[in-house]
Amino acid sequence: MTSLETRAVVTGRPARTPRRLRRYVPAKRRSWLLTVLLWLCVLYFVLPLWWLLVASTKDTSALFATFGLWFAPEFSLGDNLVELFTVRGGLFARWLLNTVVYAVVSAVGATVLSAMAGYAFAKYEFPGQKALFSITLGAVMIPLTALALPTYLLFARAGLTDTPWSIIIPSLVSPFGVYLMRVYAADAIPDSLLEAARVDGAGEFRIFWQVGLRLLGPGLVTVFLFSLVGTWNNYFLPLIMLNTSELYPITVGLAQLQSAASAGGGSQAVFSTVITGSFVSILPLVITFLFLQRYWQSGLGTGGVKG
């Protein structure tokens, strides 16, 4: 068999190492590098949650006197929860209820509207279809904070500020949800199935509700989760729309509680209460994601890959 050196002399070109030998060491190094990067990403996302869990079990003195990433000798989670749900006459429970109502109603409405719009873009041809879809894609790139002031002026003229509708109605519009449902519906709903339903005499509205929605289930869960998290964590819109503390969601309520304590010179006294409230506020989202995780993953995978 001709050696590499002999082959190099005959051809006049430098000998090249076989592909398997050339890629073995770099691939091993890349594997270690990816492992380290993944662990850094895990720490980046999990470490704040761990700190929040640990901090919610401490009283105010232990919060500033002990190591931040480990529990204090005295476990004060129960006392913090009692203080949280009794401060200002139990206003935190009202904030939590407001957040649930705003987020669930907005997420359900945004999911239905996104499904209808995405289904129409994917399965119908009408004048201006491409222009409207392009406008929808452009709306995805506009930050919500840029629309907050115009939205406030419109709702002020309509007399809807300082009402729950000022939070729910803007949250019903989800350009990204429309785009996602359009991509998902294009592959999840066969055209032949729609034609068969039309031959059987079903109307378009009935086809959408009884045929289309059944096939769009994973995509609907995906849009619902994105809309739910977006409304749940929304801070700027409720901040400019609402003036009554009884209508605040958790985000604005906890911020106002901290600001009021700071203005009164007793900011440290409510640190543990605010931190415990922040920990309680993320529990519903964590439970929702764990419960709907399999639908969410299948929705993203099926909608993003063409069959």
C-alpha cells in the first residue's frame, strides 16, 4: 500500500491526514466546549430562581446577614406568606386574582384570534393577502413599549383607562401568534380534508371549528403559553393604564409596594415581603409550563418542520 509520504512525492501535493483522524480531536474539544456552555446557560437561568426560592424563606434581617444562595438557620417562609397575604388588608390576593383574569382572558382571546387569522392566511386566497401578512410580520418587529403611549391616548379618548379592558383588549392582538399559526396551519391541515368537508356540505365556519381547531391543538397551546406569559409579566402597559390599586396586576402591585415603602423610609422592612410575592407570582407560570410542556414542544416542532 502506498504511504502518505510516497503519495505526496508522486502527486507533488502535501499529504493530508485522513478525515477521521483530522476531526477526532477537534470534535472532542467541541463536545467539552458545548457541555461547558450548556452548564453555563443552565446556571444563568436556574441561579436567579434558586436565589429567589432561598430569599423567600428568610426574614428581613437574615436576608442581609446570611449567604444569598443558601438557607438561613431560621426558616421564615410561613411568616413571609402570612405577611404577604395580610399586607394592606390582603391586597396581594386581589393583585394575584387580577393577574390571573388578565392573563387567562387575554391568552384565550389572543389564541382564538391568532388561530382564525393564521388559518385564513394559510388556507384562503383573497386580495391583499400578501400585503396584510407582510404588515403582520412587520408588526412583530415593533416593540410594545413604542405602542404604549398611542394605545393610552386611544383608550383615554374612549374612556376605557383605569379599567380591566385597558389591559385585556391590547393583549388580544398577537402578530407573532398569527405568524406562528399561519405556519402551523399550512402543514397541519391538509387541503384534501377541507375539500372533503366542503363536499359533505359543511360551511367554512363549521369546518374551522370542527375540523381545523382539532388539528391545530399543539399550535394553539404554543400561542396560548406565549400570550399567557407575555400578559402575566407585562408591567409597562398596566403602569400607564391603571390608577386604582385594586386593579393592579402583580407586577405593578409589588413595584408600587416597594416604592411606597422606600418613599416612607422603611424599604428594608418589606424586602422579604416583596421577594416572597415575586416567588409566589412565578409559581402559576411554572406549573402551567410543566403541565402543558409536551403540547408546547410538539407545537413548536410540528409547526416549524414541513412534512
